[in-house]
Amino acid sequence: TRSTRPQRLLGAVQKSATRGDPCSVVNAIDQFCRHTEWAMNVGDEKGCILDSVVSEVNPATVLELGTYCGYSTVRIARLLPPHAKLITLEFNPDFAAIARQVIAWAGMEEKVHLVEGASGEWIPKIKEQFGVKALDLVFLDHWKDQYLPDTKLIEECGLLRKGSVLLADNVIFPGAPQYLEYVRSSQQYESQYFKSHLEYTKVEDGLEKSVFLG
Ligand SMILES: Oc1cc(-c2ccc(F)cc2)cc2cccnc12
Ligand SMILES: [Mg+2]
């Protein structure tokens, strides 16, 4: 039977990347998606913006919503200090199975907890399950109609502190209009749009960075 796109992406990592070298995993995926087969990773252009926000926040605890094949998981984890924790939630078990192998190939297992399940179900469990007091950074990159309900749930669960940063992918394409309206009009957030392009294309897209003011 025909392989899946995530399986072909993992094959490219195992063929072209060096075990234990997260940068080579990121580069192998970008090379594959730009020259062989497009896939919905945040990509290299938006990835540089993600890198700058991660470096600025220097988070002890990160929550990623939407793992897919683990590209942004590895991209974030490679910048984290040794004892920092990245919790990444993935609803699709086939994606999760590939992501585990990509994360392992990059040697990032120690910093990453991949949880298979629905964000709405798991967000309320994060504090108790992972001993998390607050999230320093949340990267929203799952289904766009989930951005707003999950943000409200994260607030209600008391997972944000003054200065917590939300960074949302695809706010233009595919688009998250209700989320944008919320974070841009709320007195509780200071929002900023980083204009970029849809991964590996010339289509406009961007990241929205929103600082929680408490
Ligand atoms: O970065 C993303 C891109 C797309 C996408 C799919 C098909 C297109 F034709 C264009 C864009 C979907 C995503 C779904 C979840 C998280 N990120 C996505
Ligand atoms: Mg995305």
C-alpha cells in the first residue's frame, strides 16, 4: 500500500539528517518540503520568526498545540535550555507516531512530552500531569477553529502568567479570524503581527504574537 506523506517526510529525515543533530533534521525537512513534497510544517521563513520569539522568551515551559511531524517541536526544543520542557499535543495518532520518530532522530526526547489526544481534553490536565505552574510560551499550530476555544480554556485553567506569550501560526492562511479579533481587541493582550508567507510558497501568511498582560 502507498506510503503516507508523514512517512515519506520521516524517510527524508532518516536518509539526509544526522542522528542527534536537530538542525540537520530541520534542514532535511525544509529541503524535502521545498523540493520534493510540500507539507504543512511552519517552515523555514516563519520558522526564523518562531526562533526569534523562542530565544527572546527563553521559556522554561512551552505548550505546542499541533505536533504534525514534529518539525516545529524540534525547531523549538533545539533552542531550549537543558531542563526546559516542551509539551506538544497531537490529535492524529498517525502524525504522533511519525513525530515521535522525528523527535527521537533529532535527539530531543529529553525535552519533549508528546501527548496524543484532544487539546480540549488535555489542557485542563497539564498542571497536575506535568507539574506546570505556568506556560511561558504557547505555539498554536493546530486546527484554526480551535485557536480561540483553546486560548480561553488555557486562561480559565490559570496556565498564563504576566508576560506569557501566545504565538499563532496561519493567522492569514488558512486563517484564524475569530482568534485574531479576540487577541487584538482584548485588554488582556498586547498583540503584534509578523508578516511572512505560507510555508514553502509565495502566499501571504504570518504569525501573531500576543503577550498576556495578566
Ligand atoms: O501551516 C499550516 C498550513 C495548512 C494548509 C493546508 C493546505 C493549504 F492549501 C494551505 C495551508 C494547514 C495547517 C493545519 C494545521 C496547522 N498548520 C497548517
Ligand atoms: Mg501551521
